[in-house]
Amino acid sequence: MRPVARDERISGDRTAVLLLLPVAMLLIVGLGALLSASSVAAIRADLDNLFYFKRQIIWTLAGVGVLLLANRIPYRWYATWALPIFGLAVTGLVTTLLFGSERGGATRWLDIGLVTVQTSEFAKFAVVVALATVMTRKQRHLRQFSHVFWPVVATLGIVGGLLLMQPDLGTALLIAASSFAVLIASAAPLRHVFGLGTLGAAAAVALAFAAPYRARRITGFLDADADRLGDGFQAFQSLVALGTGGWFGVGLGASRARWSFLPNAHTDFIFAIIGEETGLAGSLAVISLFLAFSIVGTAVAMRAPDQFGRLLAVGIVSWLSFQALVNIGGVTRVLPVTGIPLPFVSAGGSAMLANLFVVGVLLNIARSARRRSETSRGTP
């Protein structure tokens, strides 16, 4: 393969900068919103009113360090170690089920000393890497349905089953959606992909109504006004917060919803606080940043040097984009509430580390990019 031209390297660096800009702005927005949204929650927990804000700063700095490290690791390395990475993710999920702490009826957190880890955040990357690797190595055989079916069943079946035992259907569906995007971008025939997608959608509907609390969440979404003090409480209060913000908001730090009116204001519903304090203008700005990230991330995938890099980038961009869509959709009552945090914005250490790590992986792919017409689609 010919040496990389100087102008191509400049183009790769420019793409990397365009990828980092929306991420950096979302981190700043998140810290600003968290400063306001988390203060009341900290006071009610008998903590310093800046406790969650200070902790998020630490996690953000740690995440930036992880991003810089991931940017230095050649992305093809993940294909070589895909099986151990997947095995570690499964081990983490099993360990969480056996020794994790239970909160609100779910066992999703593993206490390691002073740090609490949500292992499902790292399972997202493991599944994307596993599927990208298998779909690349099997690309000459993907016209046979079995070569598409069994890798998907093996990865999603194991990880999804463990997540449902926690239970965490929202994360399982998010992983399934990003996996579906990887399959669409692969060499698999669309009839196979959409066949699996239909089966997955049917399974998701069945699982959604299998547990009473999930069924109530869906019915509460369909008619939140019918039970404003029950299952529709969060959805109703988030709309109140967004409506209070009007066009330009009530002002930074002036949120009323954070005063115990809106549960999880600094985590799952932080977008409602942003909408209340900065109005429709601020809300659209945040949505625009996620849209910009998705567009540039898609460009990174299209310019990837090989098939594995392309599928890996598609999986990462789909994961973060779908997650933002699901979170904002739940807050605005366009979608049911799933308990999935807003990437780069919501409070949470494990999510911050995982999200910034995969941004570093995308940066490495972007900096390795060549002109698509002058590169091969080699297997990892």
C-alpha cells in the first residue's frame, strides 16, 4: 500500500478536530447543567451541595485521559483481542449479578472499594467489537444465513440475557440497536439483516410486556396524563420543566424542577433541566451537538481504512447516537422512559469513561483514514 500523502493526514486531523468539538462542548454543557441539577440531590443526601459536581469533574478528567490513551492504540488491536474483550465484559456482568449492589430493585452496580462500576457500560463496546470482528472475517460467507444468525445469537444472547437478569432492558435494546447498525453496514444481505431485526423487534415487544413494571412504564408513556402522580409522574414533570423554560429559559441555576419535583434530575432527566434553564434555544443547541457528532462520526466510518474500522466506527456512532435519541425522547415524552443516561452530559462515572474511551477509538480510526477509493477492505 502506498505511503500516506500529507494532505490526507491533514484531512484526517481535521476530521478528528471536528469530532472532538461537539464532544468537548457537550462535556462543558453537562458540567454546567450538573452544577445546578445536582445541588438539591446532594443536600437531600446530607452531602456537600457540590459533591456530585466535583465527582463528575474527576470522572471527566479521567475520561479525557482514557480518550487520549485510546487515541494512541491502533484500532486493529481490538480485532485481535475481540474474544478476550468479550469474555471480560461477560465476566463483569456475571460478577455484578453475583456480588453487585441492589438499588431500586435492580442489580447493575459493582462496588470496588470507593468506586462503583456499572459493567454494562463496557459491555456495549465489547459487543460492537465482537460483531465487527466476526462480520469482517466472515464477509465472504455472509450470504449464508447461519453465518449471520449464530454470531448475533451468541453475542446478543449472552450479553442480553445477563442484562435482562439485572434487569436492564433499556441497555439490552440499545446494544441490539447498535448491533443492527453494524449488520446493515456489513456485507450481510439485507434480507438476513431485516429478518433478524424482525425477530429482535418481536422479542423486544414481548420482553417489554413480560414484566409488570415495564408494562406500566409503557402504558404510562401512552397516557401519562392518566396517572400524573404514579407511573406517568416523571414524564409529566419533565414536560412541565421543559414548558417552563419557554424560548430562552428561566436562567442558569434558576431551575425549579430540581427541587424534588423531577426525580433523577442530574442523571436520566438532566436534559429537562437544560431545557428549563436555557429554553428551547438551549435544548436545540444540545440536539445540534449530538447531530454534529453523528454526522462527523458517520464520515469517519465512511473514510475508515478497512472493513473492520468501518464497522467498528458504525457501531460506536450508532451506540452514542441512539442513546442520546432514546434519552431525549424519554424526557420529551416522544419515547418511553428507559433510564438510559444522556452521553457526555448525565452524571455517572462508568458511562463517562466508556463514552470518552470510544471517542478515542473513533479518533484513532479518523487519523488512520485514507481515501476510500485508494484503500483495500482487508480483514483484521
